[in-house]
Amino acid sequence: MRVLRAARPRLLDASWRMRVAAVLVLTLLSGVLLLELGGGRADAARCERFTAESEARRAAVPSAVGQRVVVIGDSWSAGRGLDDAGDAWTARLSGQVHVDAFSGSGFSRYASPCEGSWFAERAARAVAGGADLVLVQGGLNDVDQPLEAVRAGFARVMRAVEGLPVVVVGPAVAPAREAGVHHVDADLARLAEAHGASYVSAVGLDLAYLEDGLHLTRDGHREFGDFVRGSIEGIAR
């Protein structure tokens, strides 16, 4: 009997511990689920906002005349962070400039969680009206992506714009993404050469950034745009 009486508290204690452990696990799982749901809602709202901004940029009618220049890009081309998206670096280019930009997008399919935002998905639409020159600007959103994903996306972009003159404009060393810029820059340079496109490396630029360390100020856009325009003119010569 002593053995039985001694065993009961231990069994009850073990049972109590199991119930507590189960409650803790359920609490943790519920917390994770709430975080995921909250993150999903935030992503959806962000994607809706970026889509609206992208469509507004595509709808803008160029006021200049000259060659038709099509820009496929990310938030820099979208003018993210500026009071007027029309002050983005693309305004410094010559000719009729048509901008197809989506914030957060890149060469890699999963650089952005927004459906249909990656460059390859938008490239054919961007050049549907023809182009004398195609500029593909990006890379900052690919710094944490597998190189194979970047390469696959790059190849798809080039297939979509096949037969058109293409200049790829790589990423500058933005403070918020500094660690991964150089390897993306080197990879994009190799890919451009392999696909017969020209490449403009921007890693040597010292640009002015907003507080987020990722997006350019108005002066930064002006300097970046002048640099790209000068590089294009150098390639043409």
C-alpha cells in the first residue's frame, strides 16, 4: 500500500506537467499563427499599395520626344520615398521614357511576395509597344536571393525582350543592403555579357539616401539618373 500511495502523487504530478506543457505548446503555436496572419495582412496591404503606384507610373505619358526608352525596375524607378514619383532618376533620361516599376521587385521570382511583380513577369508587357532601348534597373532586392533564382529570372527577362537593345543597370551600395551588393553586381555583369546586353555598374557611386538607408533622396535620384544617362551615351559612342 505504501508503494501505491507513494506512486499517486508522482502520477498526478506527471499528468499536471503534461497538461501545462500542452497549454504552453498551444500558446506558442497560437502566437506563431497570429504573427503569420498579421504578416500576411501586412504583405497584402503593401502589395496593393505597390501595385497602385506601379500602375500610376505605367500610365504616365512621357512629355519628351525622341527614342522610346522602356525602363523595367524596382522602387528606385518607382520613385519610392519621393514626394513626387516624377522626380525619380528616370526623369533624367533622354527620349520618351516609359517606366514599368514595382517596389520590392527584382530578377528573382521571390524577391517580392507580391504576385506578378518580378521583372520577368512584367518585361513582355513593358515592351509591348516597342522600344528603341530597354533599361533593366535593379538588384538590391536580390541580395538575399539564391544566385540560381537571379540567373533564371535574368534569362527569362532577356527572352522577353529578345531582339531589342538592352542595358542592365546594377545596384548601388545602399547602406541597408551593403553586405550583398557586390556579389549581385558581379553576377549581373557576367549574365549581361553572356546574354549580349550592356552592363552599367553603380557600386562606385556615393549617393544620398533617405533615413531607411535604401531609397534615394531627390538629389540622390538626380545624381543616379545623370550617371545612367552618361553611361548610356558612352555605350552608344
